[in-house]
Amino acid sequence: MRTKIFLLPFLFIWLFTPNVFSQDQEKAIRNTFHTISSNDLLHDAAVLTSPKYGGRLSGSPGYLLAAQWVADELKKAGVKPGLSDGTYLQYFPNAYSVVHSPGSLTLLPGKKNPRKEYHFPDDFFPGSNSASGTVSGEVVYVGYGISAPELGYDDYRNIDVKGKIVLMETGVPYGTNDSIQQKWEPYSYHRYKFSHAREKGAVGLLYVSMIANPNTSYLKGFVYAHVGDSVAEALFEGSGHKYAETKAAITKILQPNSFVLDRKIRISASTTYYADSRSCNVIGVIEGSDPVLKEEAIILGAHLDAVGSPGCLFPGALDNASGSVDILAAARALAASGVKPGRTIIFAFFGGEECGLYGSRKMVESPVWPKEKVVCMINLDMVGNGTGFQLANGKTFPEILRYFEDANNRYLHRDFGSSLARVSYSRPRTDGAIFDKAGYKTLHLYTSGTVKTVYYHHPLDNVEALTPEIMEDAAKLLYLGVLGLANEKKAGLK
């Protein structure tokens, strides 16, 4: 009787494991599993975040060097080129700007205030696509910088910004994810906001967002910088308004409240704009070993680019060297595995994500595999700081989710959650969203239980911000989950 009770858990695992390998295969899988090392992952992250690659700004020479490094690593691992011409690099146009110095931001003396110099990186970040030069002017608060007549909303109504510097919020004032949000979506893009401010006659802009961001417009003669809430609050002093209350009221009643601030600012920037440059995705492939299943493919993707060096090096470790090296480690393991994947595995390292999802759009528009033959796309972004995993959209695709749940339950024992897919009415902000909108089954792998401070688009997003142990387990989860999914012979996965 005791023997039967002892065997029951193993019988349960055998009955409910999605894909049962033989004992010899299980041994081969475990042997490869144990070759995935946090030391190797941290080493690769240190390489990608080194000054040699200049923060991996898409389109820049530093990014192209980093892309070639990834392609070389795939080749060493035995992962074949993913393009039909026998190469790894899929190119697309990608303008970019070099920021030569932090520039400066100065509050000019007035009747009610002394002169004040603001400091990088505590008070401001230089604009990643700012024009080079110096502009000075009176500051005008223009809320979200939106003119949407069909929504009955106009931040520029009855306000003159010609020759002035606008203080502007990011995003839109409407926050509910519903069909109304979809009407606001065209006005949420940074490029719209910048171009519209210029059309209204503004000579410069202070964007209330301490996030380095190359997903903005280069406009000749238009100088801008990013500032934090503390600078915005200081500019509001003496205006009869309080910054936080003003912003909250706009979003609460969806009514603009733009006005001239009794402050003058000078913004200086030193940049060079490269309009005709290009960037690339890095794409590798492991061909399936099954004569039938190999016609189907699983795509693993992560963006390789970061935000460059706007004033200093922004290493881009968590965002997104972490996701890139997780996939690279999984690619090495799948290529070396004693058990080969039956389906084809495609590894995509996207460029241009930070500039506007250029790389994922390119891959969707110029697919390397027929869409109808893609089982799923799994996107990784910022998977390098935490204690557990979340596979978003997994509950919508249980036929895919179960392989990753099984891998975690049997081998990793991390907290593991999943969610149903839901429609997003706001602008897409991840590469996975581009695949989702194109009709691919798309899942997103994240970490949960953050254990270190997250420095988003910040100079401190370096390897010290990473949790190597969760990166190792992320790569192991991909290896095991993808291998199980790739060898499932049941129909209905497409």
C-alpha cells in the first residue's frame, strides 16, 4: 500500500505532462538545461551594455556593432541565418541623432525669481532628437499639447505660443482602456505633439517626463528637453496654480487649462541628426527536425536596442539587454540540445523598438516565415529583475501556456502567473503588440516580484540592476517550454 501511494505523484505527472519524453531524452534535456548559466548571461549583458556599443541606439554605429555581435554569437552556436539570402541582418530605415553633451537648462531671472541652473541628470535629460542650438522664451503650460476638435478638446484654444517654450505632458488625459481611448490614440504619439507645438509657433519644449526617449521628432531649430515634476512645480510658482492639481483636474473633467507661466527658460542642446541611416533586426533560425512539423515555426523575440547616450551612457541593461541575452542563451541551448525541436524555432532581436517599433513592423511586413505557419510569437521585454514569471495572454492560449507551466512546475519552481489577452485601445508600446495586431498568437514573458530598483531609460540601468538568477531561469524556461511545444505532435497548435 505504501508503495502505491509513493508512486501516485509520478503517475500523475506522467498522465498530465503535456509532452512525455523517454528517459534517455529527459537525461539529454537535463544535461543541456544545466549548461545555462547566470554567469554567462551576466557576461553577455555586460558586453551589450559596455561603452563600445554606446547604449545601442537604433541606427547608430554602436547599435550595428551590437547587432553584428549577436549575429556572430548565433553563428558560433550553430543557429543558422534567418533570412532567405543567407544573412542574419534584416535592414530598415532608421534616422537617429547623436547627443554630444547634456546641454543646459536655465531659469532666467525675472521679477519674482532669481536665475537658476538645472542639472543633468537630476533635473533634466537632453532631448534625444532635439535640434542643436539655444532657444529662450516665456514658458506656456499647454497641458497635453493636443488639438482634437472631434473630441471637443484643444489645449491650444485661446493661447498664443508663438516664439515661446511650451511645458507639456506626455500621453493623453483620458485613461480608460475602451473604445473612447481609441479615439485619443492618434494624439498620444510624441511626434504628433512635437510637430503640433511647432506648427503653433513654439520654439522649444519642456516635456514632463524624466525618461530618455528617441521616439520623438527632429524638427529643425526646435530645441527641447525632458524635465521632472519638481521642475514643473517650480515653473508654476507665482502663477496662482499648483502643478499637480492642475494636471489632475484636466484628466478628471477632460477640460484643457493652458496659461502663460511667469517664468522664462533657456534650453541649449548640442546634437547632430542623421536622416539617412538604417538599422536592422538580427534573425536566426533552428530548422525543425520533424519532416512534417518543421513547416511550422515558433518565434522568440526581444528588442536589442536601447536609448543610446543622451548626455552620458544609458546602458539599457534591464531594458532590454536582459530579454536579448535570455533569448540568446535559449538559442544556444536549443541548438546544442540532445533532443532537437520538431518545429522550426526563429530568434528575432529587434532594432528600432525605442524609436517606434520599427524592427517588429519590418518583420511583420516582410515576414521570414508564412504567418499561417507560425504557432506563436513570444516576446520578452525587461526580463531580468524579479523572483517569478508572468506569461501574459497565456490563458487565452492554454495549448501553449501548459508547456511553460509544466516546465516551471517540474524544474524551476518559481511563482508563475498568466492572464487572458485583452484588447488595448492605446498606442502599441511593445514589439509583441505589433505581432498581436497583425493576427499572430502573441504571448509576453515578464518577471514578477521585483527585487531591485528599476531605472527605466536611465543612466543607472546597468548590470547592477539585474538579477542574474531570474535571467538564468528565464532562459531555462524558454528552453524547456519551447522544446516541449516544438515537439508536440497534436494538431491545433497553429
